[in-house]
Amino acid sequence: MTTARSHSSLYRLGTYLLACVFMFSQAQAFVVDALSFALEGAEKHVSEKGGYTLRKDFWQGSSASGEGYAIKHHLVKGNSYWFWVGTESDDSTMAIAVYNKKGTKSFEGKVEKGSNWIGAQVSVPKSGTYYIAFKITTKDKQEAHWAVAYAFK
């Protein structure tokens, strides 16, 4: 037997679950857009002419406007890497750099920018742990959703 109180509890639970599903789908849409922009930057480099191999794995997240973020990754001497950060945030300013585990900036081959992405090429002097650091500053100072893709050769 159900009571008015149990109907109320079920209604609240159902409403909460529906809100969670909606928020998750919205967050996923931002990540898909951000990844699409990162891959837009990768396009010419992972073509047959560019010669880089795009990795299937990627990173995703969000950060406050102007807040730096770093991804820890193992890089191998002798390889050349490209890292691309994409965001769905229009009118944003982006920066990217690669640092070794001591915090020293590593050699950057090139930096390229698009309207919603930035990419950096790096060839490291020795194999080890490196940090791909980036910052996205949005015009409206809102949180920026991002995705990072990478390739190597």
C-alpha cells in the first residue's frame, strides 16, 4: 500500500534522477564539442601528409576561467608530440606549454591556434614524466569545459 508520503518521496527521487540525467547529458555535450575543436586542430597533422598518429585516449574536464590546469604524461625521447586543447567557450584566450617534472619549460617546436583550440608540438630532450599545462580564460569569466587530444610520430 502506498501513501501520499511515499508518492511524494518517489516524485522527489524521480525529479532528482531526471535532473541528474539532464545535467550529465549537458556536460557530455560540452565535452563532445571541446573534443571536436581539439580534433579540428589535429586534422592537418594526423593526415597522411602530416604523419602523426592520433591516440584514441584523451583527457577532459572543466576549470574556472583563467585557472591553469596540467596533465601528467610520460613522453619518450626521439618522438615528436602534438597536444591540442579544445573548448566550446567562444571568445576565449588560451595558452599551452610543456614542462618537465622539475617545472622547467621544455622545448616547444610550434604553437598553433584556432578559434576554439590551441596546440603545441614538443620533442623532449629525455624520456620521462612531463606536464602539459594550459589555461583558458573566457570572455564572460564562466567555467571552461575542455578536452585534450594528442598524437605522436
